[in-house]
Amino acid sequence: MSDFFAPESLSVSELNALARRVLEDNLFGLWVAGEISNLTRAASGHYYFSLKDAKAQVRCVLFKGVAAHLSAPLKEGDHIEVSGKISIYEARGEFQITVTAVRLKGLGALYEAYERLKQQLQAEGVFAPECKKSLPAHPKTVGVITSLAAAALRDVVSTLKRRHSGIRVIVYPTAVQGAGSEQQIAQAIRTANARAEADVLIVCRGGGSIEDLWSYNEEAVVRAVAESTLPIVSGVGHETDFTLTDFAADVRAPTPTGAAELVSPDQALMRRQMQQHQARLQQLMQQKYYDASQKLDWLARQLRHPKQNWQAQQQQLNSLAQQLKAAMRQQHRLVVQQVIQAAQTVMRYRPHCLPLQQNLHHQQQQLQQLWRQHWQQAQHHLHQQSALLDAVSPQHILARGYSVVTDRHGHLVRDANALSAQQTIHIRFAQGEVNAKVQKSTHDAAQGDLFGTIGT
């Protein structure tokens, strides 16, 4: 009876889904601290790891989109703080944290502020490449914004002196760490821009912890660097240190010494380049002199006195005149010869008209005589044919008492047996014609006349 009223059981999927909702609805907005263990980065770019302490561990997943915003890749053994969705991966029933934010343990607040300000300034375009200014190739004056007691200042000055002793250095002193130092640094940058004494500025200090360098992550300093009309090189900390000032500056140097090398041309290198250019220029000038000298000598050999040119032209003119006369005589002889040959050809092919005319007259007379003979023969033949036609004419036959009988269709009647009684026939005589009707059959021809009453 008790089994009958027992509640219905849950499936594993339903249990995991219920647990996931309970966790997500009640555990949110928490930061969890621990050490990274069993770190794996998949080919997709996602991170999978365990966050552990001395007594327990929890599975974590950090997806590619969130990992792209990390200031540095995760490493095995890092002590970090994570925040995200605390839930259950239903397919395997595993308790896990889907991480949405990461910060180093103990410095989480600083890193969080760093990332928040970085994203804000990046969205405003403060770090945009198109806003960067190019450095002058040969600056006469370099401004240095740092502490007078900083070792970085000595490094910068010694590097500038070594590379180019003619560069003037102006120091705009400021505190580089501690409370209020960010305002001093920003004011020093604005002062250097207002005085416009330098061609380029170096903002620098030596290495240190993140707290020591934090003034260069403050918004006041970053905006002062971005708003500077003078080009700025950032040389803050060591090569592995990155501050927001580095992103806002026109050029980032790995160290203060590197910043000094970037803004100053190497005087020794320039001297060597100058000597190379001078040697090259001297070589080019010498070659140009040789080429010009050879050309001048050639032109001098081509130069002649005007009288020599006149004589040469006169000889050429006389030669051309003789050639023209010879050509004209040759052409005249050729034309005369062609005319004679044409006249001979005309005389050779000219027809003899008198014999032809006589022959034509004789043929005309023969033609007339033949025509008269032909006409007489035709007349004679016509009379003969007319007499013959007249002799065999049906009219002459009818005149001798014969007649022509046709039926009503105009067909000749040649046989009396072809006629029937009461049939109408047509009879033609030498003088006139009549219609008649057959009275008796042709079989009774012996009993009377063939024809009955004849109507006209």
C-alpha cells in the first residue's frame, strides 16, 4: 500500500536539470579563488581546467570569446580568482563553473580596473592606429618626462649622448609612483606641449611591480598622452611590462634605453652613411665629367668652318644638277622612243577602208537580188498553196450537192445507224443550214425517206 502512494521517480536527465536550475538561481555574482590544475587548451581556443585548494577542486571552462580578453594566457599553477555561471554540465552530471571573468588572486581589483578602463578607452578610439603620430627623423630637442632621481633618466641621457651628442635634452620632472603621481605626470605632458620646446617626448621610468607602475594605467595619464600634439614614445618598465600608457603612446619602447634609441638617430651611422653618399656623389660627378669631356671632344671633331660646309653643299648641288639633267635626257629619249613605237603600232593595225567599202556595196547588191528572188518564190508558192487549198475546200464539196450533218453537240454524224427517232440534227448546205428531226429509224431506211419534216 505504501509503494502505491510513493512519489514518481525522476530520470537522471530530470535530476541534473533540476540541480542545474537550483545552482544557477542561487549561486551567482560570486568570485572563487584557487590554483589552476590540469589545464588544457583545445584546438577551438577554449580552456578546460580545475580550480583547487588544499581540500577540494571544481571543474572550470573558459570559452574562446572570454579568453581573448585576458591580459596574459592562463598557466598551470597560477593562483587566480574567477567569476561566472555556477552550474552542472547535464550530459555528465559534473559540477562546473563557466568562467566569464578572471583576475590574479590578491591583485584582482587592479586587473579588473585595468581591463575595464582599457576596454572603455579602446571603444572610444584612444588607441586607434590612425591616431598615431610619426616620430621626427632628426629631432633637435628631446623632452623627457620622469623623475630627476630615476635611473631611467640617466639611461636615456647617456644613450642620447652616445648616439647623437648634438641633441638637446629637456627634463620635465615629475613623481613616477605614489599617491597623486598620475596628476603630476599628466601635468608634465601638458606643460611640455604648451611650451613646445621639444620635437618629441619620452615618458619613462624603470621597472617595478604592478603597484609601482600603476600611475601609468590611470586615466588622467593615458588621456594626456593621447591628447598630446607632440609625438610621445613610452618607455615604462621592462619589456614584459605593459601599461595603458604604452597603448596610448605613438610608439612603445621595451625600456627607457630603447625609447632613447628610437627617438635619436645614430650619429656614427649617419657619419658612415654621409661618407658613403659623399663617395658615391664624387664617383658620379667624376663619371659625369668623363662623359661630358668625351662628348665635347666628339663635338669638336664634328665642328667645321662654315666655308667648308658651303663648299661641300655647293659640290653636292652641282652633282644633283648633273644627275637631274642626265635623268631628264634619259626620260626624253625614252618618251620619244615610246611615241615612235606607238605610231608604228597604229599604222600596222590601221584597216584598209576602200576594199571593205567595195565589198560591202557588192554584198548589199547581192542581198537585194537574193531578197527579190526569195520574195518571188514565196509569192509563187503562196499561189500554189492557195489553189490547192481551194481545190480541197469543203465549200466546193458542198457546192456539188453534198451536205454536213452534226448532232446537237456539234459532232459530225458519219453513220446513220448512230441516229435514233425524234433526234434533232443540224444540216449544213452550200447555201445555208437547217435543223431536222429524225422520223424513222435507220433500220427502216428501205420503207421511206430518211428525213422527216425539215425546219429552217
